[in-house]
Amino acid sequence: MIYRSLAAFCMLSFYIIFFAKIIILRKKGIFNNKHNTDKIRDIILKAVIVIVSFAEAISIILGRSYLPIMGKVIGVYLGIVSVFLIFSSFTGLRNSKRGKPATKGIYSYSRNPAFLAFDLLFIGMALMYCNVFVIVLTLLAVVFFHVRILKEEKEFKKIYGEEYEEYKNRTSRYYGFGKQNFKKVICELYLILIVWCILYFITLVCYAGIFLSWIWIWILIGVCAFIRFMMLKRDIDGVSKHKIPMPVRIIYYTLYGIALISFIFIECNVFAAMNAHPSENLEYVIVLGAGVNGTTPSIPLVKRIEEGYIYMSENPDTILIASGGQGFNESISEAECIKRELVKMGISEDRILLEDKSTSTIENLRFSMDIIKDSDANVGIITNSFHEYRAGIIAKHEGYTNAHSVPAKTLFPVGIHYMLREYFGVVRLLMELICS
């Protein structure tokens, strides 16, 4: 229901701004069609907008989609950006001089922000409520808008001459700084990253609350991206007067390269562990504890318990170790919570062993080994999938020679945050292991 409401909000906001823009600009004499002699093209444009919008409105009402939740989240993002773009195109036109092409504000990043806004709105809604009919209409609309833009560019060149040609050279048709080079592409990517950080931070607050651990990292990334964007933009515009000394550049790019390579390496391993196929007939599986709200398991723990139930049901000879002590605001230990939930699901108590003293993943695995008493035993580790790689490193350090990943589901879109956070967790763990 929340996605349906967000989709409806984006479409409603978009068209309120769009029609208000037309009315206000016409009253001021800024918006008119005196240069356009192709009335049929205008009629087709309006028909395309009406048909696609109607089809997407019906899809929102029916609420059917064949894409996973990430499709809906990205669709919401595109919808929000489209609203921002249509509003920015309105203010850009309003502040432009009469009889002159708009080149300031959003028009310094896109020559056609209004058409880009329509594209993003239609694509966003198609992602949220994906069906063949809407996809086909959306693709046709995007193609038609592009053809319309190409024809308008020819008309504007005749009307504004060299002034428009100069504007074309420094500003891209849809997004960017005109003729591309490496520096401009990087600058444009930083701007996208800034927008992503803002939208994703809001998403995390809505899904998990402002007190989610490490949520501030997205603010930090956004700020760093903004600083870098401004530095590159000033350089592109020829405003920057002072060049960074070469030694500083060498140090910066060396550290940046090391960080990037390590990030890619660790995240690839995290992703591989997330998608590991559990081995069958393991002697033991350890369900690592997570938060308990009174006596109720938290959502991450629920997913671990569900994976434990699935594995125990499919492998009747496996013994499960429920691992986790009792933390602050927890009425029972995490191990006891795991056991209770599994018994409710139908797993026999005789197949569940308790380890209820641990307070960390290291202690989970260390104290569980005290129960297993065999470092060569085939043991599966059940934890949320983003955490499997780090748990595997710890297991190896604690003496497990045959540890296997049994990944529980990671919920998206919050899972993206957990995957990023895991990089820092792994780096910290490796440093602690090296120093110990």
C-alpha cells in the first residue's frame, strides 16, 4: 500500500506542477507556441502523455507488479527525481529572459529537463507496476519524446543561431556538460551519487529508523561526493585557480586506489557468500543470535530462524545450535528465543542445543565449538546473508576447518546498507586479527 501511495503522490505532484507551470508561464507570456508550426506534432505529444499516464494510473490502482521490491524502490526514486526536475524546469524558464533560451539553473545540466522528467516518471512508474502493456507504451513515449527533441533542436538553432549552438556544446541533451571527457563523466557520476545518497538515506530512515547503526555513513558519502563534484565542476568551468600539488595528488590517488580495490575484493566475497548454496546433511548448523524485543525475535533474527527451520526440515539428521546470550532490553536469551520459535514451527527439542552466553559473533562461534568439540565437524553457519563472509573468517580463526555458509535472506532495500557496512566490519576484523 505504501508504494501505491508513493506512486500516486509522485504522479499527482508531477502533473500539478506541470499544469501550474503551463498556466503561469502563459500568463507571463514566456510559454507559447509561436515558433511551432507543426500542430499535429503537438496533438500527438498530448495524446502520448494522456495515454501513458492513464495506463500507469490504472496499473497503480490495480497494484500489480512482476518485479521484486528493488524495482519498486528504484521506481519511487525516479518518480521523486522527475518531480524535482519538472519543478526545476519551471523555475528555470520563469527566470529566463523573454525571447532567449533558458540556460541557467537546471538548464545548465540538461537542455530538456521537462522531457527528461517525463521519461523518468514514466520509467519509474513502469518499474513500480511492471506489465507488458505499460512497458511498451513507455518505450514508445520515450522514443517519441526523443524524436520531438531532435526536431525542436533544429528549430531552436534557426531561431537563436550561434547562441543556441554554444549552449548545445556546453550542455548535454539530457544530462551532463556537453561534449564528454573523462573529467566530465566523473563529475556527472558524483552528482548522481549525491542524489542517490539523499534518497537512500530517506529510505533507510523510513524502513529502519534514524538510529540504524552506521546510517550516518550515507551523509558522509554524500558530503564527500558533493565536495568532489564542486571541485571538478570548478575545474571544468575554468574557475579553479590553484592546482593541487603533485605529491598530494599522488598520495590521494594511491589511498583512493587501495580503498577501491579492497572494497571491490571484499564486496565480491560478501556477495559470493550471500549466494552460497548450503551443503546437505551437515552435522551441525549454528543459528547466530540477533536482537530480541522482549521475547519476540527481531526481523533479522526471524529470517535466521526461518532458514534454520528450512534446513532442519530438509536434513533430519542435523543438530542445531541456537547461539546468543541475553542482551539489554531482552527478556530471554537470543538462544532461548531461537529454540522457542523453532519448536513452535515443529522442530523437535531434542535436535536443538543451547549456547546462551555469547555476546558477539566471535563468542557465538567460540562457545559453539565448546559444544561441538570437533574442529573437523561439518558445520553450517546460519546468519543473514550479508554477514556470512565475516562469520566465515571468524569461524576459520576459531578453528573450524569445515565451516559452510547457510545464508538467511537479507531484506532489501536496507540490505544495501548492510552490505556497505560489512566492508568496514570486515576491515576492522582483519585488522584486529592481524594485531592480535
